[in-house]
Amino acid sequence: MKNKTFVLFKAQLTARFALGGRDGKRAKPIVTAVAVVAIAALAAVYVGLYCLAVDALTRAAVAMEYPDIAYDLVIAAVMAICFLFGIPVVLSNLFLVRDGELLSSLPVTPGQIFSSKFLLVYLGELVLTAIFVLPATVIYAVRVPEVASLWFFLRALYVTLLLPAIPLLGAAIVVIPVMLIASKVRRRELFITVGSLLLVGAMFILQLRLQSMLDASVENADLFGNLLKNNFSRLSAIAIPPMSWASNGVYGGGLTSVMSLACFTLAVIVCFFAARGIMSLIYRNSLRSLLENRRAARRIPSAQAAAEPTSPLSAIIRREWQTLLRSPSWVLNGLTGGLIALLFMILPLFENETRLAFVSLVSALDPSLLAVVLAGAIGLLSCVNAAASSVVSRQGAGFRILKSLPISYEKICLGYLIFGSEVCLTWAIPLLVGSVAVLGLPILPALGGTVLGLVVSTGMTAAMSIVDMLRPKLDWTNEAEPIKQNIGGLAGMILSIALLAVIGLAVYFVMAHTTLPLFAGYAVGMVLGLASIGILWPLTIKKAAKRLESIDC
Amino acid sequence: MLKIENLVKSYSGGKVRAVDCINLEVKKGEIFGFIGPNGAGKTTTIKLVTGILKPDSGSITVDGFDMQSRPIEAKGRIGFVPDTHDAWDRLTGREYLNFIGDIYGVEREERRAALEKYLEMFEIADAVGDQLRTYSHGMRQKLMLTAALMHRPPLWILDEPLTGLDPRSAHALKKEMRAHCDGGNTVFFSTHVLEVAEKLCDRVAIIDNGRIVAVGSLDELRAGKVGESLEGLFLRLTGESDEK
């Protein structure tokens, strides 16, 4: 008899990635080839940039005679990313699923459902882990040649394969209290959304608070040096032992390495069975409570159900906001930029010295430069505008209804682009308020920077959305899929980063390498931003409208 | 009201012909039933007629407007009730109805009157403040019916409209279909329930393997075979088609 966990896992994997065969709708080979090459080329650029950064870090660590610490940092960063981003991923894939009803009706245990879904999440995070850890491993082997051996690479591969397990299981355990409380409250989805946002925010602030306490105990002002020499390894070994076991398992010698790997493996097994055990107790109830149909407390008289009419374009934009804000998955994944902006603005409040240093730096800089820096920050957050990069995919089966309605595809695309641009306000406003109130930015450069940031972000929205509009992923079983497992969305993000880089480089060139006043850099940014809107918006609308019309659904 | 000429739609790069050269004309003021076995091409035809799918060839004209060249005008004359409703689960019933009202440009008073009438008729007024994902299949069906009727469409297209409806709502729907036609409008619907088609339709078309195998009033289809039921007719015609 087949293992039920594996059967469930295989079925979900097949359903999610359509491994059982496509529906006959195939793109032209040349289009697929061009898309693959373009994505691979852009990805190579970003992996290359990451490698350069890791190489610089490793060389610095080697020069300070602590080469291992660079590898420690990579392992720590990957585990932290897996944990923080794992919280929404775990929520979306384990709890906020569409197949919950079906799975609950099958003769399988909650532990088997949890294990199969966890494996699915694990696979996704494994790709992310490999992208970060494997290049760092090769760089470490090049910079510290005495460790490079087949045994070293085999250990690195083994650690890479197991690395996402502990942070993801940690995220699953952290989510449990949220789900337990959520099953008792009336507006549970709102609670899950707010609870998860607070949880991620609290973790982030706690980590930085710990770091700031650590910094305060160091007399030497060389923060990086002290972190490397004295604190990081010690702290990670005490606070998060699996982190040091993982890195020691790779670069440690002889018995240390074997013992570390054994401890790391044991920790993964213990965490897995602990999470599975707890989930067995609460998973079915949590899933059931989410499936229950709760009715609104207030009856709306039929005559009052009619709202004030609005234009079809406004209706499209409003519906996007309504659906985005109601889904915990889409809020957590789509409005990440807003959360990051909020955290970065709150953070200096915890560190008065840092805040004062920022304030003094701000007062010394030219207003045009400040405006450009703020615009750059807004633009950077717009690079992770998943709400825009998955705007058609999120329609799912609803896209069929949209196709039957008397509204042109051009207008639908325009509505999506406006919505995508509006989302940028969720980080532009916190950054504007925070930069003025917390960092002491003068009002005029702050407003100028926000306007420039929004103009650039508006252009980026078209670059961000175009791939999803041309190749949407309309078949999905949980709400995280159209955002997290959407290659088109990822490609859109890469395109928008490329656009931001082009504009940023042009501004930098004017400001740093010409004799023009610094304001000229701001003006160049504005002109390029407006030009990107003027070129990319009509192009996206034209191409996408044609494509959406021909999609069979 | 609805004219379909030489309509063809294939899938899998032309290997599967879901709709194979269909010709059909539905007149103003009639209830037209579209019946056929599972996988015969009913839903694909309806998706083509409502502009969801693009035909490989052929034309569809709705109230004089060609679906290819004047899609907005053509779609604006249709009220469509799909067979599945797993869409935009996060909207409340009220938000969904107002969204549809906005797209069709339904004015406030007209909207208010329509909602008052249909929400009460289909007994879903209590649920209109809830999100669609909390609705049962039947409730979603009723909401879709309300949304489709809100702008008083000259052509009402329903894909399997009676599936999931309780007897009282099914009765109310059948009455409304007749009333809609009596008001000078047209109803085009697909169904598996042959008794309903027999009692309700002015004319029917039977589709099998993507082709229309019979079209006309029941009397015309019986072609002299007195007393033959629609079921017998259906089995005879689709059986013949399968043998071919």
C-alpha cells in the first residue's frame, strides 16, 4: 500500500504544476525560448551581483583572518529570509487553501495532510536556498582553497538540502497561535492578516533591537569588525544553534564537521516531528473553522444593496482593491513593500543614536540629492510590487466572467495599471511621513522625492505587469500560487528592476560625473520616469489587450 | 436576436473540434433550449456566444452587433449566467452586483428596483452582505441570475441554470424566463433536464460531438412520430450521431 503522505504530495504537486499534461494551449517555441533566455540572462545578472557582494564579504573576512564568518552570515541570512517570508507562505499553503474541504473529507490524518503540504512548501523554498547558498559555497572554496574538496562540496549540498526545514517549521509553529485565536474570532481573515503582519513586524523589530543592544555593548566604533570578530558567531551559536551546526558542518574539520552535521540533522528531524505533532492536534480544527460559513451580522435591505453608480474603469480598480485587501495571502505577499517601509520608518525610533546620525546626515545633504534618495527608496520597494506583477493571474476563474462583460480589454488593462500604481502609495506614504517625522527631511525635498518616486514607480508598474498580462497563471488552488509560483510575475519584477537601474544610473551619472547642478539629476529622473510611462503604458495596454482577448478560459 | 453562422472552435492545435460548423438563429421573444450530452459542445458554444472564447471561424451576431467587430455593444445586450461560479470569492454579494451594475452602466434607481425584485424573488437578500466564498452553489447561482437580469438584457443566456436550485427557486426562475420572453426579450439556455426543455422551450437545438443534429420546435423534431418524448428524441438523435 502506498504511503498516503506521498500520494497526497504527488497529487498536489501534479495539480499545481500541471505535470499531468497541459490543456493543449502551448506558446510558440520561439516565444518560449526568447522568454527563457531573457529571464535567464536577467537572473544571471542579479545572481552575479549577489556573487560580487558575497565575494567582497568573504575577502574582507579572509583579510580579517575570520573567513568562516562570511559563510556564517550567508547561512544566517538564508535562514532568516526563509523564516520571515515563510510565515505568509506557510499560512497560504497550509491553511488558506482551496482544497481544504476535499482533503478534510479524505481518510487521511491531519499529520499526513500537513506533511504533504509542508513538503510542497519545502520544495519551493529549496530553490531559493540553493540560489543563495551554492554560489556562496563556491566563493568560499575559491577564497579559502585549503577547504575545497569533494567532501566539502558534498557537505555543502547536504546542508543546502536541509537548510529551509528549520526556519519553515519554525514559521509553522509561530503561525499556530495566530490560527488558534483566529478560529475563535468572528472576522478571522482580518485577524490572520493583521496578526501575521504584526508577527513579521515584531520579529523584525526584535531582531534589530537585539542587534542594537549588541552594538551598544561594543566600545569600538568599528561595527562590522566587531560583529565579525566577537559577536556574530558567538551569538548565533548560543541563540540559534542549528545555524552554527549548519555552517560548521560545511567548513568545520574532522569530528567537528561530522558532529555538527549530526546535530543539524537531528534538529531537523526533531523540529519536523514536533511541528507535525502539534499540527496533528490543531490542523483539522483550524482548517474546519476557516471552512465554516459565517454570516454577516447585519442584514442589508434589498433596496439598500444598490450603491452609487461609478464608471466601469473605477469599478475595475475598486474591485481589485476589495479582493486584494480581503485575502491574507494577497495582503501579506502583495503589500510587502508597505510593511517594509513602515518597519524602516519605525525602526530608528528604537535606536536614538542611529536616528540622530541620520538626522545629521540629512541636514548636511543637498535637497535634490535627498529627493532622489527618497525616490530611489520608493522605486526599490516598487520592485516587489507583487500586487501589480500578478494582477491578471489573481483573477483565476473570475477572468472568464470578466471576458463576458461589455468592457474593452484596453480599459481592463488600464484599470489594472492604475491599480498597480496606486498600490505604490502604500509604501510611498509611510516613507514620506517617516522621512519627515523621523529622519528630519525637509518638506519640499520629501514631497519632491515622493513625486519622483511615484512617477518612476508608475512606469515600473507597466514593466512589472506586462509579463503577467501576456502569460497569466489563471489555474491555481491556493491564493499564494498566482503570486509566489508565477514565473511571469517574477519576470515582471526583474524587468521593473532593470528599468529602475537604467533610470538610477542615468541620474547617478548626471549627479556624479557632470558639472550640472544636482537638481539636473532630479530633472533627468523625472523626464525618464515620465518617458517610461509614455512609452510603456500604451505599449502594455496594446499588447496585453490583444493577448487577453485570445486567452481561452 | 442571435445569429450563429458557420461557427468553428478547435482545441489542442486543431486536433479536437469542440464546435464544428454550427448554424443557428434564435428569434426575438422565444425561449430556446440548447441540449446535448456531456462534452457535446454546449458550454463551448455559449462561451463563444458570450465573447469569452474567440472562434476559429464563423460569426456571431447579437441584436445586430457582430461579436468580433462590435464586442462591447454585443456583450452589452447579453445577461450571462455561467455554469460554474468560483470567481472573485472575496467580494460580497452586494459588491459583486454593484460591480456588474457599474460595468453595464445601470443607473441607481434601476439598480435599486432590480435588486429589490430579484433578491427577494430568489430569497438571497439575507446573504447579500456576505462574501461569495461563503455561498452555497445554489446561492451563487441565484446571485448570478440577479446580476444577469439587473440591466434587463434583450438576450438572456444561461448555462445549466437549474443545477443546484431548490424547487421554489427553480419554479421562480422558470416563471421569470417566460416573463422575460413575454416582455419581448429572448432566452437561450443549455440544460440536461429534458422535462424542463420540453415544457419551457419554444424551440430546441440538440448538439452532439460539436454539431447541431436537430433544431426546431418539438413538433417539428418529432416529425410525425406522435407521442414521442423529448427524451426518446434525444436518445434517438444522439445515438444516431454516435453511431456515425
